[in-house]
Amino acid sequence: MTETFNGGLARPGKMMGVLGPWIVLTPSASHLDFRMRFNWMERFFGPWRLERAGVREVYMSRRTALNPLSANILAEGNMPWTFYTEHPFDVLECLDRLGYPVRMT
């Protein structure tokens, strides 16, 4: 059974991200799939895929007053992907089980 997580997404090189539970993350051992939560929205945005070989590190962001909790994914070329979620620990634990390089501190 594959796990899925709802949240938002900020991709490298883009000025705007998608906040709120509009993105679905479906991790697997070979890649991370990001897609819009509703099919009609996929006509305009996404899907996005990040290959496992391109992931250098996964870590949780620091909590601040203006920054929501997120799971940060550092890809090749120091390109940061940010998955905004209310449960970043669950995302990190799932990616750790799948063999991604997770930093828990």
C-alpha cells in the first residue's frame, strides 16, 4: 500500500508556491510524485516528478511565525523543493523507510 500526503508545494525557480492541501505527494522507492489533488486542476498545473537519484537530502524546516512546517527536499544542484504539510514528521519517516537520505535533526 502506498502512502499519500496532502499539502502545498514550492518548486525551485518559481516565484509562487501552492499553499494549502492542493498537492498530493506519493512517494515510492524510485521517485516522488507531486500532483494536483483534483483532476480538473491537473489540466493547468503539474504533475511534477523528482527522481530518487536526484535527491541529495530531506529535512524538516525550522518553525517560525511566518513559515509553516514543511518537509524540504534538496535536489541535485542545490535546488530546494518544499512540501508544506501539517505532518512533516510522517513524511520524513515514510521517506526514511523508503531509503531517502533523511536528516531528522
